Amino acid sequence: MSDDHISSEKPLLLADTIAGEIQSGALKQDPAQTETIAVLDDLLEALARPQPANKKSALGWLFAQKPTPVLGVPRGAYIWGGVGRGKSMLMDMFFDHATIPLKKRVHFHAFMQDVHGRIHVWRQAQKTSKDKSADPIPPLADDLAKEVRLLCFDEFAVTDVADAMILARLFTGLFERGVTVVATSNVEPNNLYKNGLNRSFFLPFIDLMVSSLTVIELASPTDYRMEKLINGDVYMSGAESIENFEALWADMVLGLTVEPAVVEKAGRQLRFEKSCGGILRAHFDELCRKPLAAGDYLAIADRFHTLALEGIPVMEHADRNAVKRFIALIDTLYDRGMVLLAQAQARPSELYPVDHGTEAFEFDRTISRLREMQDGTWLSTKGGNREI
């Protein structure tokens, strides 16, 4: 392995950093996080040690077997637990502390979109290539292993059959090439892709993850995300609503990575400027004035557990197309048990002061659902127990 893959710098440990944050009052002591912190600190130290060149087994590709162990490559981790337990915070801190040069942190859905894009480019190139190999996975694993030695996934979840079909073989290749993986998820490994189409073909991937990564349940009794929501107002309207919305958003993403997000549906891409793990921030105009449909909102619900929606206006009869989409959006959020943080010009009952037409009749249901989704019972049960 080249010197680019070696770091002799002694890493700063998470335990020390977190102890300082607790002492300053920025974080609370959480005994349930102790095991996770210890595993990640061991991994930080292992990654800082020189690693030998890796040697992969070509037979693993043919039979999709467990990866051939690469001597000296640190064992990664799969951290799972309920929403708001601090998984993303710990992984982000771990990533920042890691001294290995070739590292990447990415949302799992974004990673898979990149993978499918690379496979498409490879297949297009094969049309004019003399090498008519039908398998894009080995060269893809080669390319990824050259780019990254530590790969961190946030919000690991599998809902797409196309993803499920390639994961075991792709990750076998990554592990054989010496890539260390750390992932967070709301889902226990054995429940990944539960009830999915052709799930039997996905089971080798579960075996691979369990055998190749240290699986840790972060079973904290405290949902820190929900604590912040229940103690505040999740539906903000009036003169100070923008300021209050910004303050709540800042509190929700404190210490976490905020990044753009792309949601794919039926071959098209919905792009958003701000997301943080399972939280999406979007403007009313992005979701309700553009030609979106229920399927688009379902795709968003598959990816995120919380929507921070700003700029909800008071609408008139001339806005009925936007009203229809807003009704469909709220129906989807409600049916999927999502959390809604809303910044609006008026309270729910005043958003559509029109007394005629189908939309006016249907909007009564939207008012009722918006009110219910503000309630502490909704936040602590429906939204609080949401699994992705």
C-alpha cells in the first residue's frame, strides 16, 4: 500500500472529546453510548497504524462468498438504534477524528445513486470496448478502493430491489480490497430489506455485514431529537416564525453534518440544498408549486423521517394546484408517521380560507392532521418510533 494510505498521526479519541463536551454542558452523559465510543476509539487507533498492502481473492466474485480477510485492515462497525439516540453525532465525530487521508462520509442513498451512475457509465463504455465482460462490480470496487480507505455511511437502509441485488457482491469486493466501513442505521442488520422483493437474494449481504463488522446496538432510552421537539413548538406561524424555525433547525442539526440531498423517483431527481441524516429541509414552493405527485412524496418519506418545511403561505382558490399537492404531502407524512416542522404564515385553519370546491372540503382533513402532528403524543409515538 502506498504512503497515501498510511497515517502515523496519533488520533484524538472520542472519549476525551465527549468528556470535554459533557463538562462544558454541550452534551449529556449517556452510559448507553459508552460501548459505541469504545469501539470507535479502538477503530481510530487501528486506522492510525500503518496497514499492509491488501491481497484480494478473485474467487469471491464468482461465488459471492464471504470476503477473504485482509491482514491488518481494521474491522468496521454497524451502529443501529432508534431515531435520535446520537448515532449520527458519534459517527460524525469519529469521521472528523480519523487521521486516515482517504476517507469519505456519505448518506447511504447518495452512495447508491453514485454506484448506479458508475455502473451505467461502465455499461455505456462496454458497447464500444473489446472487453465484453458482463460484470461491472469488480472494476467498480477497484475504483472505489482507490478513492477511499474509510467509508462512513449515515442512515443505512435498503428499500430498493436494485440496491439489494448488488450489495453483497459490491461490499465483498470493498472488504477484500481493504476498505473499512462504518455505518449507522435505525434497523437491526437482520431486519434490513425486511419483506423486500426477492429478499432471499439479499440474505448473503446480511451475513456479510454481521461477519465483517462489529454490530453495536445504541440502546439509549433518550431520544434527543424528540426531546428538543416536545419541549418546543413544531408548528410556527406569525411574526417570529422564521426566527423560531431557524433556531429549531439549528438546534436539531447541532454538531451534525448538513449537506445537499438528491431523491430519485421514476428516473428523475429531486434536489434539495439542506439535509441532515434523516431530516430534510425544504421550501413550500419546492414541494407544492412544482409538478410533483404522491409518488414523489412517498420517495421522500422512504428517505427521511422528519421534514422541516418552511414558507407555507396563505393560499387562495387560484392556488388550488398547490393546495392539492400540499394536501397530498401532508397525507403522506401523516400516513408514514413522519415528523413535520412547519413555518407558515398562519395557523392551519387559516391557510386556505376558501369555502367552496373540492380542495376546501379536503383541506379540513389537512387541518386536522396538522394539528394532530403537533401533539406531544404524536411526536413521542408515531414520529418517535419511525424506522427507515
